[in-house]
Amino acid sequence: MPTIYKKRQDSEGRWEVYDDESEEAVIVDGLPLSGLDEIEANEAIRKLERGEVTSDNIPPTAQSGWPPTKDGI
């Protein structure tokens, strides 16, 4: 299954993009996608989903959905 990216808001009102399965903040070019405003977080998710940027800490197989699950779905 491909990685699902979500955003969450911290106590200061800033946003973080994270991997839904591991709940870890996504890291791109060595920096966590945190401390963002909501528009930046939405844009980061869009770019991750389109493959315009890739995460340093989410395995490529999880990002692409490969290999398929045991039952091929």
C-alpha cells in the first residue's frame, strides 16, 4: 500500500507532515517537515503524493506500494 501522508497541528499552531502508518514526521533533505503553516503542509503533502519530492525516512517500497501485499492487493 502506498504511503499515506497526513498533517497534524502542534500546540503552537504550526503543522507537521507525517507518515500515517509510522506516525513519524516526514524528513526531506535531512529536515523534518514541521513548523510549517497549513498552506506549506498541504503543498508538501501534494508534492510527496505526486513524487515531486521524496522522504528520507520512508522506505521507497512503502512510498510506491511495492511489493504488493501477500494477496496481491
